[in-house]
Amino acid sequence: MRARVLGRGLLPLAAFSAVMIVSSAAMAQPADLAAITAAVADTHRTPAQTKRDQYRHPAETLAFFGLRTDQTVVEFQPSGGWYTAILAPLVASKGHYIGLVQHSQKAQDGLAKLIAEGGERYHGGTAATLDPAAGTSTVADGSADVVLTFRNVHNLIMDGSATANGAFKAFYRMLKPGGVLGVEDHHLPETADSAAEQKSGYLKRSTVVHLAEAAGFRLAGESDINANPKDTHDWPEGVWTLPPTLELGDKDREKYLAIGESDRLTLKFVKPK
């Protein structure tokens, strides 16, 4: 594993403390490593969730983003709640978990059910909505410490540039000055045809950086924690060819299982103070 320190090249990641190496402006306080480790190891997480840790590296990823137990953390599009099962308990006692979905009744109902099913482990967790057309949300401006989005930006891109730009503007508004936007998504090499971003589920690093910088963010650090060199990014059904979706069913199933989940970029942005 390696993390890129802006202006310093690449440094090896021997431990969580090294995973967190980013530009000094984004290091007001270190991540709460013990609490993150405990949240990932929580026995309430199901076997179906934990078996994917080998691909998603949740402890290292959250350490890289600088998560602490006293933060207000917004998770965009929690979907089935894979990361919610870690994030909501992590901040339940001292911080605040907010699930954020695009404005639709179906999405809001699904999020409400997800938070309710967490019970006391998700104590204090609340729901919010995003209006990408307006670049706004129901999260109060300047109230969040961290906004996280896991494998969702490609959907925003496929919905159109206005949707993606509006979402990033809303992320910027809800964060406090110095707040962090953490992005993890399927990685498309810079040499690939950009048209693939509209259908494959993969995104170029430059596309994400452009979106974030256009909204006012500054790139603070990046890591290959979630990189997968076995992924050649050119599958017949895009990223959904690979696990966990396995869109082709039994066709070449063992081949795709051996590759594992997609090659992913992991980027950390900050809202300037």
C-alpha cells in the first residue's frame, strides 16, 4: 500500500499512522485508530459484510480520511449500509452520523429503514436529502466535519455533469472550513477513452479532481489502499462484471472471483479555511 503525500512523492504504508499521511493542512487531529479498528471488528457486522473487508480495507480507508469519534460525518448514498454499519456506531457516542440521499421518496424510505434497523448502535443517526440541481441539501451549511462517498460519483457522472457538479457544490456547503471530503470510486486509467465514464462505472482521477476543485475543494492526499492491479478496466459489462455483482452470472465466474473487486481510487479533499 502507498499514499501520495502532495509535494513529497510516495511513501510506504507500514501501519495506520502511515496510511494517514497527507498534506499538513488536512491533519488538524489524527484519526481515532483504536475506535476505527473496534468498529470494523464489531460482531454486529454480518459475515456478508466482513468478507468484503479484503477488498474495501475499511479500517485503513477511514484512517486515511482521518475519522474521529467526535465528528459529524455525512455518508452520501449509504445504499445497503455496508459502511454505515461501521460509521454510525463509530460516532454514536460523541459525534453524529448523517445519511444523505438524493431527494426521492424511495431513497428516503430506504435510508429511514436502514437507520432504524441499526437501533441503539446507530444512536443519534439522522437522514438528510440532496438536491443536485440546486447544489443544496438539508444538511446545515458549515455543520459537517467529514463527507464520505463510496462508489457513488460514477453514478453522478452517468446522470450528467449538472448532477455531479451540483452534488459537489452541496458537499462543499455542508462542510466546515477545514472539513474533509473523502471519495472512493472505481478507477479508470487516464489513458482510457473518457467515453467509458458514461457506461462502465469507472472514473478517471482527473475527472474527480476537476469536480472537487470546481466546487472549491483542494486535493489534500491520495492513496492506493483500494487499488487492484488485477483489474484491467475493460470488462464486457463494465465494473459490474466483477464481484460482487458478477453481471455475467456463471460465465467465467471463477476468473472474475479470482480478480476480486474493482481497482479503486481513494482521494482526500479539504474545504479551505
